[in-house]
Amino acid sequence: MKITNKKYALTAALQAGAAHEFALIKSHRQFKREAVEKKPYKPGSIGPSVVATAISEAFHGLILNRSERKRLAKINGTPFQKIYAQG
């Protein structure tokens, strides 16, 4: 189709620009997330972690943080044992 009138050409160009902007807006749209089926966490419901239990067993009931465990290993002359979470 050939556009002979400048007014129609301007209208077509404006509509094309608006359609392009509308398409960009639609393409960048964020969709709603689906509802999570997991039950919400209740504090204290799962008990102590594997790491806390391992540290407690290794240090006779004490829960020491990493820097304190490193300092204690340096004082005793034993190598520092790293305790990681499995999973």
C-alpha cells in the first residue's frame, strides 16, 4: 500500500511508534509468581542444625564460633577442623 498524503504518512508513523512502544512494554512485563506450596518455617520446629550438633560434640557441649575454634586449635597446636553443612 502506497501512502500519498503526508498527513496519513504521519499518522501511520505515529501509530507504528506507539505500537512498537506498547510491544516493548508488554515484552518487559513481569509475570506474577506462582503460589509457593511449601509450608512456612516455624522457628524451633526443626531442632539444631547438623553443623551446630557437630561443633557441640567436638567441643564437649560448647557452641564456639569459627574464630574461637581457630584460636583454640592454634593454642592447642592441633590442626583446625572445618565443619561443613551437608546438603
